[in-house]
Amino acid sequence: MTPQSSFMILAPIDPQREAELRRLLASMNDAPGRVNANNRLIPFPRFDTLHVARWLILDDKTIDDGRVYGMPRPTYPLYLTFLGDVDGGADAFLEELAARAPVGLLALFSCCKGFTPETDLVAWMKKHTIPSAAGYVNWRGRTVRRVREEAALREALEQHVQSRARDLERVPPREIHATLRQLVHVDIAAGRLTLSAEGPTPFKWWFGNLLHLIGVPLLLLLASPLLIVVAAIGLVRLRRLEKTDPELCARVDQAYSAGLALLEDHDVSNQFSAMGSLKPGLVRLWTTIFVLWALDYGARHLYTRGRLARVRTIHFARWVFLDGRKRILFLSNYDGSLESYMDDFINKVGFGLNLVFSNGIGYPRTKWLILDGCKDERKFKEFLRRHQLPTEVWYKAYPGLTAVDLERNARIRQGLDSSSLNDREAREWVALL
């Protein structure tokens, strides 16, 4: 298995070159929200381990929200961030990126403070890489190559079925499976199809993952007497804060909302980028750190096969602390419209939304951290929309394919790899086509 990893490069923008940077980023698109994958700056298809990527200017429109707590207006730089999810190691990808697209990277990063043409590109990117507080991968170990090969396999099988529809009409499912299996073997021998074997799992990654799986619960168990006391005190304090938390859920400016909508629904999948400030105080900070830590553990070990709890539409997601953990950035790649995406979470894992987002300034008021909150659908959707940022450039390596499509294609290949299926298995396999 080839594990996935992520990278995120973050650097302050030189104010005098902001306009130039925006023009460069716009040149990477055919139209707003529609990337030119083979653009001259970063030709994304050259990198066959890259699943998704985006260029984003972090221009926080909610920076004044702290006023409801009597906090002074903070001063943050305008950031440029470049992030993505890849097969294998992130460092190896950045080295390949610098080797194959140096001109484009130099043009973009030269608009950031402290970057000059003489700067070592790889060293600079690694220095400006920041980690995620939590991350999610839809299907751990599913590579870009595997996605594309399995999509091609499904198309080939459907063509075989269509061309032989009459011959296969009254054939038992097991015979259909055997026939199609033989035809695919012919396609592979002729070079029309490729089905690569899965690579071995890197021992270092496997061992580290195993230690994490066992070590985290063990540490929690050892620290449980203290944690129970701290959690009880923190929960009582949190409940007091919840009763007076200000809400900032006014309707979003329609022009801003319309601008965001222009970037959406050009494919079966969409991107989502949002940021905001954490509520003041150690209770909120520690709660957020613990919730994201627990979420990251669950995503790493429990939700690795197509589902985040009951949600199946997310390809990749991450949560990132910024500016000394005063702000947080959330980024996801999901299927369907934003409206359906929000409804999916509200209806299936509303408590999870409250756990993660209720520590942000202005969130609809919660009770005991998990109750109420997003239950008020209008307030939640307005809160999320006003924190959303326009993504300048967004790339997905397999447009037109949803997470459900990828799972179905994987099941098709798994069934094809089996030389013998029983009647029930054969019927279910044929139904996938």
C-alpha cells in the first residue's frame, strides 16, 4: 500500500506585488473556478502522484469578529498558500515539483516576502511548510494511478457489455463474469489496459502508524485519572461560556456569495476553503486542540475506507492552525453542491460539526459542545458562508469521478481479480456495471 501525505506551503505576500500575484493565479484558469490543468506555470498533470491541489490567498473577511469579545483588531499579513495531497512522501513531491516547474514556482513565490530569484526553492518551500492539526483521506492507499486504471477498466467492461448485450442477455452472472474476465485479459495483453499491482507498504510508515494506533490509547489510559478531572472542570467552564457566546450569523453579502458561487459546480466535485478566529481563552483553545487531535486519530485509523463517520462525499480534508493558534483554516474536497455538502453534515454528523467549529467566534450557540449549534440550519449556513474564502486555483486529478464512483470502480476490480465468484457475488458484481 502506498500511503498518502499532504503538504501546505504558507508565506506572507509582499503588498506591492499582490496585484501581480492575483494576475498570475488567474492565468492558471480558463475561467473562474475552471483550472487549465496544463497551464504554463504549474502543469499539474505532469505530477502523477498528485490527487488535488489549490492555490489560495488567505484574505480573512471576519478579522474584526473579535470585537464582540472586546478584543482589539489583530494585524495579520495576507498569506499565499499552496497545498495538496499526494501519494508517497510530501518532501519527495516538493523536490519533483521544484525540478519540473521551477519557472512557475519562482514567478508565484517571488510575490512573497523574503523570496528572491537566488532563493533555494526546495529549502524555501520546506521551511514554509506547516503541518495540519487534523487530516482526512477518503481511502488510504488508493493512488492516482489506481484511480485512473480502475476508471479505464470500468469503461472497457461497459463497452464489452454494450457490444455483446444480446449474447449476454440470458447468460448467468457467473458466466458473464468469466467472459468479461477473459476479455479484460486480452485487453491487457494487447496493451489497451493496464492494471498495476499494489506496491508494498513502506515499513517505516507501517511501524510508525502501528505505534500511533497503540500508543495514543495507552497514553490516554495512563493519564485518565488526571484527564477526567481536567475534563470535568473544563466542561463546567465551557458550559458557562456557551450561555453568553455571541453569535455572528447575519446574512452574507449577496455579491460576495455570488462571487463564491461562480467558482463552484464546474465538476461533480468542489473545493471548500474557510477560515476564522478562535474564541478567546485557554478552555476554547485546549478544547479545539483535543477535538482535532481526536479527529486526526479517528481519520488515521478508523475512517480509512470511504467514510468519515456516515459521510461518503469527502475526498480529502484538513484543519490547520495559523498565527500562534489564534486562527484556524479548514479545507476540503467534496462531491456535490455546497448546499448538499452542508446538509449531509447537518443531518448525519451534526454533533461533529459542533465539536469542531463551535470554538470559532460567532458560531451558532451550542449546549454542552455537541447540542444545538448547527441544528439552526440557517444560522449555520450563513456562518459557514461568511467564513468561506474564494479559491484562486483548484485542481483535481480525476474530474468527473465522485468518491462513490471510486469505491464502485475498486469493487469492480476486486471482483475481476477473483477467479471464482459464487452466484450471489457474481450477481452483485454484474450489478456494478
